[in-house]
Amino acid sequence: MSTDLAACRTKIDALDRQLLQLMNERQRITLDVVRAKRESGLPVFDSGREDALLQKLSEINPGPMSSDGIRRIWLAIMSESRIYQALSADPSEESR
Amino acid sequence: MSTDLAACRTKIDALDRQLLQLMNERQRITLDVVRAKRESGLPVFDSGREDALLQKLSEINPGPMSSDGIRRIWLAIMSESRIYQALSADPSEESR
């Protein structure tokens, strides 16, 4: 393996570790959002906010990743948040 | 909106900006990997390395995100890398 290639892989590994930490932190805060919404009697899911987030991320995306790519990745991230929210759901939420 | 909810959203917005920067940095380095592989005459795609990466991320995942969730998100990230690599491809790569 060339030195360049090894150096690139070391950088990607470090980035992946940072991404992993940040995504888990995002997931923890997502659960805080669910709790805060329940306390305020607000609906937990808000597709309008998800759409606005995707739009904003596309606008501030510096590249080289495409905005379509960003959209696909965040849909995956937000989908995991929804799964996590559902698994952490208060049963009383079901009837709202 | 409660103060808690507003604070959580501010934190998520900040995390999303960091994630956006890191993913774009990862994408840039991915292109460096492609260049280094071409210079070394190595095949660009390496499904074994992707599998090993997914396995390692699952092992070091601190949670609360599930390992299945991590796997789904990284498949989306790596899929974007492949799209980007294909768009940036040297035409001579096609015949390898």
C-alpha cells in the first residue's frame, strides 16, 4: 500500500470515529426533543421541520458532496431517529 | 416552543453543521484514495474493506444508535462515495 493511500485511510478512519460520536450525540438529543415535545403536548413527528432541515443543509452544503447525496444521507439519519423514537416511545403516545 | 426544545434544536443544528463538514471532508479524501489507487494500479472498489469498516464501526459504536442503524447510515455514506467516484472517474478505469 502506498504511503498516500495509508495516510488517506488513517484520515477516513479518524473522520468515521468523529462522525460516529456526533451521530450518537444527535440521537441522544433527539430523545430529549421527544421528551420536551411530550411535556409541551406537541406532536412528536414534524415532517415540515425535516423538509426545512433538508433544504437548509442543501443550501449550506460546501461540497464536494452533492445536495442530493446530503439529502439521501440525512434521510437515513432521520429515519434512524424515528426508529429510535418509536422504540423509546411512551405507550400513551400511540393514541395521539 | 419550550426553552428545552429550542436548546435541543440549536444543538442538533450545530451537530448537523459539523456532520456536513466532516462528510464533505470524507468525500474529498475518498477522491484522494481513488487517485492513489489508480497510481498504484489497484482496483478502486474494495467490498472487503467496506465490510470490515461496517464491522469495526459496529464494534466501537458507543450507542444509543443501534449497530444496524450505523450500518444503514454508513451504507448511505459509502454509496454517495461510489457515486462521486463514478462521476470523477478516469474513463480508462472503465475497462479494468
